Amino acid sequence: MLDVTPSIRSFAQAIDRQRQGVEHIPLLDAGRSDLADLMRALDEAEAAALAVKVGADLERFAQGARSVNVPVLRADEIAEEYRVYESRAAGADAVVLRAGAVPAELLARLARAVSSTHMTPCIVCATAEEMAQAAGLRAVIAVEDPALLSKVPPRTLILALSAAAGLRGHADAVLDADLSDPQAFRRILEEE
């Protein structure tokens, strides 16, 4: 049995800028040999949160997640309930689910499992209907297509999965793979 403790770092609170600006979340790869050092450096550079594509490097992800004070999003899409608990045991504070990848009942069960461990479910949505379902599950809505931003339900947090023009005022945060070092992150902060 996995030792799963609730997360005390809230990903949702970290990205909630009430659309005054867009929080840039560095997107890292767990395959990096310097992952924990880089995560600590980005934490010290005042990143609000970090996102990591875990792949097969769950142990490296766990070492990095435990070395920082900011919330960490497991950026791989999860479709099995045991992966939710595995993610929490490894130190994740949020996970990514995809609305169109699983039946609605399974998505709801996965979102409840995520919430039960005090993590934030981030649900990737491709339609307005999927966004309404994700909002009903009290999830952060993740979008790949910026055209969906005009169809967002009220009072929801929005995570753009890639940078695009016009995110300010529509998205709360964006995953940014170009922020792979503290200097790049600080430049983004200075530009805002």
C-alpha cells in the first residue's frame, strides 16, 4: 500500500491571478539529470508552480517535488486511478486528466480521487461541453486551443497548455517549456 498524504501546496491557489496577468509555469522533463537542482533554482526565482513531464522517471520527479516549496503539477495525462495515488505519493500537488480520453463516469471518479488527496485536478478540454463537465468537477480547465477561451464557464481557473497570443485576461496560467532555467524565468517576470 502506498503512503499517500494530502498535499498542502495548492496548485489552484498558486495560479489564481484573477486574470490580472498570466502566471508562467515552467514545464520541465523528469529525464533531466539536474531536475531537482533546476526545480530548486526556479523555486528560488519565485515561480508560482512547476510542471514536470514524468514519463518513466517517477523517482527523479519525486526527488524534485520534495525539494521545493511550490506546488508541482505532474504534466503527464493520467487515465488510471492508481496513477493518481502514485502521483501523490511521489509528491505531486496537481495532475492532468483529459476529458475526451475516458468516459464521463471515469473522469468524475478520477477527479474525486485527485481531490480526495487534496491535489488539484487539471482537466484538458476540447469542447464547451467538456469544459462545463470539468467546471462541475471543480477542476482547473486546461485548454490546448486558444479559441476555447471565449467559451470558459464563469469562476473557473484556466491553464493554457502552450503559449499563444491573447492569453492575458482569459487564462490564469500557461505551461512554458521555454522556461527551463531561472534566468529565462526572471526575464518573463521583468517583461510583465
